Amino acid sequence: MSQQDIALREKFLFTLEWLLAVTKRYTNHIQFGLIHVNFANYQVLGDMFGAQEAAQKLEEVLLCLRRAFRKTDLVARDGVDFWILAPYTETDGRLADKVRHIIEIASQSGLEIVEHDISIFSLPIDAGELDENSSATEFLAHLKKNHISLASHTISCPPKQPV
């Protein structure tokens, strides 16, 4: 990942920690969506394209996501995980369709061969087992591990066979 990507990831984590603190104080007044896109198996990409080209393909997805979302939405990449923080209402099911469509377009350069999941979480969220002082990184790891029970929408995209 480039220095710019690392800086944007740090900005994302800082903003998420701030947002989590604010939503604890004002639970009914602020709602955001946190979208997680997980390309489940980096090894398949590495075997198919080589590590450097696989990393480049993931970078292309990141750029596509950043262009597709508003400037006020934050997009970050952590390995094969993409996180998007966006103002959102629970009734807006179009967000799931929008993310799926963006990922399908971005994946057409080769990433469609890898299974990927899209999970949408509504913040604030009850993350029961987490300590109140958990970091944003710990919070994201908890969401990733428990995405099936905590997500408001989940989309599983099976891998397509290479041609």
C-alpha cells in the first residue's frame, strides 16, 4: 500500500473512533453506515496473478470505490478488506445494491474469481463483548468476526470460474 493509502487508513480509523465516541453520547441522533467488503482469499489472487499484480488489482478496487462514493464518505483498505463509512439510514436498501454494483464493476479486471462478502452495519451498533475503550481497529476486527449476526445487510458473492 502506498503512503497515501496508509495516511487515508489512519484518517479513517481516527474518524471512526471519534464517531463511535459521539454515537455513545448521542445514540438516537446520529446514524452512519459502515460497509465492509472482504475479498476472502488473497492466496487465490496471488496464485492466479502473482503478489504484485494482485495488490495492483486490489488498489484498482480502492480507487474505484473512492471515485464512486461522495467526498464526505471515507473509504479505506486494510489488506483484502475495504471499509466505507457513510451517512446512512436503515431503510436505504439501495446502499447494498450500490456497493454490490460498484464491486462487480471494479472486480471485472480479475477479482471476480475470488469469493467476496459485503456487510453493511448501521452505527451505532451494540457490540456487546467489546470494552467501552476499544480502539477502532478492535471494533473493525469484532465486526469482521461477527458480521453475520451484526450486519443489517449481507451479500455473498461466490467466485466466478476464470476463462
